[in-house]
Amino acid sequence: MFNNIPPLTRNIILINVVVFIIVNILNNNQVNAYLAGFYPFSPFFHSWQIITHMFMHGSIMHILFNMLTLFSFGPILEQSLGDKKYLILYFLSGLGAFFLFNLWNFIEVEQIKSSLDAFGFDINGYLAGDSVQFKGNSEAILEQKTLVDNLKSIIAVPMVGASGAIFGVIAAFATLYPEAKIGIMFIPVPVKVKYVLPIVIIVSIGLGVTGNVGGIAHLAHVGGAIVGFILAKIWKKHLYRFN
């Protein structure tokens, strides 16, 4: 069955699985830190992470869900778009996911910095690794510690996974084949994909903006879907021109 999957989708799945196995065998925090995608202004960020984070996954369920989703939608798009466009779709969607997720991170970081500045907290010294002191009464110190913890969660916790790229694939599929029906858990009948995608995007935006993320980079999904939708809209006009 695996050999029947078109080559690009098959190779993307294979690379993800191989990387997951190797990273878990090595079980090395330094390897994880080099390949996962950190906030671009974090001291842990490296330029290659904008690509490598797409091949990192946090758990067996994470990679299993992503690869099954790619297996479901990828082959049709690979055959209809062709190799070049399919690769562009996949990787630009992943980059779009990284960009939107970290754009929101940037907004949050600037808000945190502004709040800490109001307390006279040496944010630059803290980011440089210097020993810094909290100022003010116990209530002010507690608020500063909370702000610093929030800052740490942004600059020190990376994003991993192919979800952003795969959401781009799903969005492109929904744009090119809006009448296609898919099965969804807990819903007894297949649903047209043109109805499913907008609901997923709206929910993802809500969860991402409100902070109810549960360890999931919801805005990354939105960023990938936006890129996938735009590319599919552009390509749809010419896709069947010569048929």
C-alpha cells in the first residue's frame, strides 16, 4: 500500500517517520533544541529551524495524526497540482504557519516587555542571561514573576510538527474540491469539506488568540491554511486549462 502513495507524499511521510525515530532513539535535548522551531528573537533560535521544525513531532499520536491526514489529502493534490506546485504548497504553508504563530508571539512579547518596563524590570539584562532583581512590593513582584513566566513560555518553548504544512494541504484541497465529503469523528454522515474547514479555522483563531491552546499552536494551523487557500485560488484558474 505504501508504494501506491505518490512519491512526494510518500517521501515526506517517510522523512517525518525516520526523523521521529532517530530523535527519540537519541533522546537528546540538544538535538531537539537545534531542530525545533523557536521564537525568532529567542536566544535558542537558528535559521534552519523554519524548515526543520516541520519534521519534528512531540509524541507518537502527534505524528500519527499528521501523517494519516497527509496520507488522506496529499496524494490527490500531488497528482492534480504536479510535483513542483505540491512542494511549493507544502513548504510555503509550513512557513506561513511559522510566520503567523510568531507574529502573534511578537505582539505578546512586546506587551509583556511594556508591562515589565513599567515596573523598572531590566528586560534586556534578563534576556542576556544576567542576574536581575524584581522591584516593588510583594504584589508587584508576583505580577512581574507571572509576566516573566509568560515570556519564558514564548522564548523557551518551541513549536514542532507538520500541522501547519498539512493544514495548507487541507485548505488547498477544500478550495479545489469544495464538494468532496469527508468523515469526521462523532458525526455519523460525511460532511462537505467546504463546510468543515471554515469552522476549524474559526475555532483555531479563537483558541489561539484567547490563549486556550492546550499545547497546540492553533495560529500556526491558521497560517498554513491561509497560504494553502491563497495558492489554491491562484492555481485553480489554470489547473484545468489544458484538459
